[in-house]
Amino acid sequence: MNFLSKHYEKIVLALFLLVFVFSLVYLIVVFSKSTEITEADLRVRPEGSEYELIFDEAGNENVPEDEKPKYAVLKELGNEPIWKKSQKRDKNDEIATDLLIPFVAARCQGCHKIIPSISYTKKKCPLCNAVLDAIKEKPQDDGSGDTDGDGMSDVYEAAHGLNLRNPGDKWEDLDADGFPNFTEFKAKTKPNDAKSHPPLADRLKLLRFVRKRLMIKLVNVQTNGEKDKSKWIVHVKLRKKRKWRLVFKNIGDNLTLDSKGLEVYEIKDVIYKMKEVFDKNLGQPMPKNFSVIILQNAMDKSDKPIRVRIGRAIYANKVVSVLEDTLTTKRFAVKEGGHFTVGNVATGRETYTIVSLNRKRKIKDSSVVVENKKGEKFTIESKSKLEKILEAANVDATKTRKAAPAPGMMEDPAMLDRRGGRSRRRMPNRKKTPFDPMMPPAR
């Protein structure tokens, strides 16, 4: 017992060594036997190769007599059909299927369950007894090649990167030029090229007609007792750089009303008139100046003269048409005969001239005729041509855009909003003055 307790580690080590020796001997024996395996031992016999067919010189099977019954059965198996033909169990049944052969079916218009299509000929659902309308078969392709039935041919869609099996791309705008793919298909333009599109005038709509406010205010007419009008002094306030400045002019002098020098008016005549008016505060009649000056447009001699009274707001004679691009919401304030440019670098720019105005009492009945450089004329109404197309197709215009550009501002810096003040987006921190410019609608 003392021997085991003293030498148990050596005994365990000796046992492990003995196991190792036996394992090594076993591996040597296995490797020695593996060298005796031949190629024939590794071949896999094909299934059914227990027998061998023997053929005579004519190619017929030369089978021993005792094996002929077995080969006869094998021949007959190849002649019999695997599946028997589906037959009606009851001759009066209108539908016959073995659950492997499909039959023509449709969805019920009432319960929305799958029913045999023959039920539509009876006009009654066998499940819910709902009245069924006749099935309208989809017409076969007549050669036009419109797989998804969106109105655009497969050749056109494949040539311009559209999906031949997606009818939803009909009203999408692939090149973000504002015109849906179907609209460009009708116009025979390229829906994947932003510079190839219908006329940009189709995106324009008429917002309103206005008369531009002239930044001038007549303050006083000073005669100094002279009868010669050329010696009279006209006190006029002009608005420049957001401030009113008093200037003194005589008959025949010019008044420049804008910083670009495009609005120049000449003082053609002065009419001095004083009249007594009863003053309620003082309780007695007081003299009041009702003088008038006559201005003539120095840049356009065909324009009619304008009468300017003391303390009255003055507006130009010519009516300004306010147009808007439905894609960018950019506005253009242009008078008759004026030019404006639509578009950008991506879509290309097109210049139009306002040829004539058709002003009615309601803006929805009014229109503007514009002309491009090619001499083509377009009529712009309160709804753009593009909006009318989308409304007729019951399509939301905002969903046709890939990415709507940032809203633009009106071209004319003097154009103001209809509520009587300048746009807050142009001058966000500006304080209104008692005499703030405004542009009421033309009458």
C-alpha cells in the first residue's frame, strides 16, 4: 500500500506510454493494408448491373429462357403511361380535375374568393350568391409591344431606361424636368434626358394681372407768383434704396424711378390748382393744393400720359402678367411685349415674349399668349397644360417629381405680393413704413 502511494505517478505514466505504443502499432498496420487496395476495389457498381444484357447480330436481346419473363415485364413498364387521363366522375359535372390539372378560375366580385370561371356565365357566385358581371378578357398584344399596359411601347421604355413590367413608371419623372414619362412619350422626347422635353411653356400658369406701382409721390407745386410754368418748382419724392428722397424738378426734366434706368418719365405739364376745403378740426375752410403733373414715359413714347396728384399712389398704364412655373414655383412679372426666360442649366433655357392679353373679370377665364424664338405661340391659362393632363389622369403632381427644386422668386425685383407688402422671403427683417409699396390687381 505504501508502494502505490509513493509511486502512483510513475504507474499512471507507464499506462499512458503503453496505450501510445499500442496505438502506434495499430496505425502502422492500417497504413500497410491501405497500400494493398487496387483501383477495382474503389469502383462503384451502377444500379441494376447485377445482370448483363446479351444482344445478337440483329440487335435483338439474346436472353436466356429462364430470364425472359423478367425482361418482358421491364419492356411493358415503358409502354404504360405514368398518369392516367383525368376523367369526370360524374358526367353532369361542369368541372373535372384530379387536383393536379388546373382549371380556369376567377375571383368573386362579392366575397373575393376564388371560384370557377364558369360561374360568371351563370352570373351568380356559388359561395355568396352575389351577382357577377361578365368577364372582360384582356386583349392580346396586337404587336404594339406594351407589356405592362401603361401606354408606352416596350421599345420606347427599353431604349430610355424604363421598366417594361412596371406600369407605375407612367407618371414618374425620370429626368426631373417636370414632365412625366408618359407626357414625354406622347411628345416623342427622351424621358431620361432633362434637356429633351416638351415646351417649357406647358409648365407655366397665369396667377393674376397687376399694374406696377411707380415709386413717385407728388408733394407740392410752387409757382412763386410766376405765370411762366417753366419757372414753377415741382416737389417730388422718389423712392430709392428703400428710402423716400425729396427732389425739385421743372417742366421738361426727367425722373428716373429705378436703379437700372429702365423707368424714366418726363414732366410734360404742370396744372396748378388751389381750392378751399372745410377743415373739421379747425371748423373753417382752408386752402388745399390739388395740383397735378403730367408724366410721359420717356422709354416708350406710345405709352399714354400719367396724371400724378398730390398724395396719391401712382401706377403704370401697362398691365403686368404674373406667371408661375409649376415645377420650381418661380414667378415672372412681365408686361405685354416683354421677354422672360424659363428653365435652368439642367433643362435648358427657353425665352418667351408676351404677345397679347385676354383679360376677363375672373382670372380663370383669362389667358396670355406667349411666343418663343421659333415663332410658336402658346396660350397660358390659370392652370398649366401639364396640370390639366395630370388632373385628367387623376395623378398628384407632387408625386411625379423625383426632387422638387427650391422655390424661386419673381423675376421683377419691384414685384410685390398681393396683400400690399413685399415678400417676407426677400426682406425678412424689414419694418413696414406708413407708405409701404403695394401692387393691387389691375381693374
